[in-house]
Amino acid sequence: MDLFKTFGLFVITALAEIVGCYLPYLWLKQGKPIWLLLPAALSLALFAWLLSLHPTAAGRVYAAYGGVYIGVAILWLWLVDKVTPSTTDWVGVAVCFVGMAIIMFGPRAST
């Protein structure tokens, strides 16, 4: 799968996961209506389905996805929660992206 398509799929997958977790949070912690659990469940189902679209949906792919998830979560903090990320938040995201690149593109021993 093309690098940009894979990264885009990671971002969409992360958004589905975050929405699926954020909506129950709104219900539990902020007194929002219980019907938010329905779109939350649908979003988590979409998340699971999107994970199945990754070329090798296990191991390294999940580890690399984790790095993208962290970046998307910090963007969510900023854009949705209206909390300005700190410099260390952005440095942490950069470190995660470097780690993701090492996992995805590092040399592999032949077996």
C-alpha cells in the first residue's frame, strides 16, 4: 500500500477510535445525552473495520498506527477540546513519528 494512503488510513482509523471513546466520555463526565452511545458504538465498529483494511493488520502496523494515533489525539486536544498543546506535547508527537518511521522502514532480518 502506498505510504500516503497508509498514513491517511491511519489518520481516519485514529479519528474513528477517538470519536468512539470521546462520545461516551461526554455522556459519563459531562452529562450529555445517552443516545451518544449509539454513534460511539458505530464509530468503534468503524475503527475495527478500518484496522482490517491495513495490509498486515498486526504487529508492526499496530505499533506504527499508535504513533499516528498520538499525533491525532494531540490535534483533537487542540481543535476539539480547545486546549493548546505544549511544546513538550509536540516534541512527544515528533518522537512518536520518528519511532513509527523506524518501525515501518527499519531493516529487517531475513528469516
